[in-house]
Amino acid sequence: MTESLYERLGATAGITQLANDLVDLHMANPAISPRFTKSDPVKMKMVQLHFSLQVLVVLRYMKARVCWLRTGE
């Protein structure tokens, strides 16, 4: 069986790094950083991490559901 998307992204450590990098890039982008001037970067990183993990759970569920619909198993 192939690795899951979660595993390919580096599990929790890799996804945490992705979430942190995403927030850092948003904070450094002059076009959108003014929107986040009053935001706490640590909290933003935690929220992004939780959101990313929830998306992966939903994607896994949807994949299982599609497989079930195709095979009836």
C-alpha cells in the first residue's frame, strides 16, 4: 500500500513546519501582511496546523467513501 498524504507530508512534524512556513510567508508578504498586524503569529500557526490536519482527515474519509461507493465494500 502506498503512503498516505499525511505520511508523505512528513506526519505531524512536517505538517507543523508547512503551517509555520505558510504563516511566516503571509506575514512577510507586503500585499497581505497589513491584514495580520494585530494577529498573534503563534496562535495563527496553531490554527493553521489544526485546519491542515482537519483537511487531511476529511480527505481520508472522502477517499474511503469513494472507494466504498465504487466497490460496495
